[in-house]
Amino acid sequence: MRIILLSFLAVCLLSSATCNKAANKSTCFKGRLEIKGICSNYTIRLLEGNMDTSLINTAWIDENTGRTYGNVFGLANPCIFDKELKEGDEFYFKVDSTTKADCAVCMAYYPTPPKKLTIKVLPSCN
């Protein structure tokens, strides 16, 4: 009886860890900083992950360059974004609308996609 109980407990713990990893994977995304515009006008492309396409721009044209980008969004929270990231850098993130951070951001304009997301940069998707 004791062996059955321990086996059941082990299965429950292992399946719970697998479920948590699966849940993490479904809410963790991989992106690339496409445009690091003046005054934190950043454009990010979704590279990996199953994100609701109503949250991002499936096609957007940068009016300054005429270049078309797919699956992009503007950064809604530049105050807590990793300033060390450069254009072309890839990173993991999650959508995090609970985090609010106010800071002074200059008002110079660079075009960004109309859809914006508040995100949190993550070290990995594990």
C-alpha cells in the first residue's frame, strides 16, 4: 500500500512539473528588437510562440524607411525594458499588463506599430 501511495505521489509531482513547463511555454515568447527608435519608440517582432494575432500587427510599414514588417508590436512600457538590447537582438518575454512603471520619456517621434504590448523580458522560457 505504501509503495502505491509513493508511486502515485511521484506521478502527481512529475506531471505537475510538466504542466508548469507547458504553461510557461505557452505564455513565453521569443522576440527580436527590430527598431530601437528615438525616445523609446521600439518595434518588436514576434519570432516564436502562439500569441493571439489580434494583439499584434501582422503587417506594418515603417513610414520612415518604407520597409514592411510582419508580426510586430510597439513597446508600451519603455521604462522597464532592457536598455542593453540592441536592434537585431533576440530575447524571451511574456506579456505583463500588471506591471506599470512611469518614467520621463522624451516626445520625439519615430513611427511604431499601432498595437502596443506591455512586456517583461525573461532570461529564458524554462
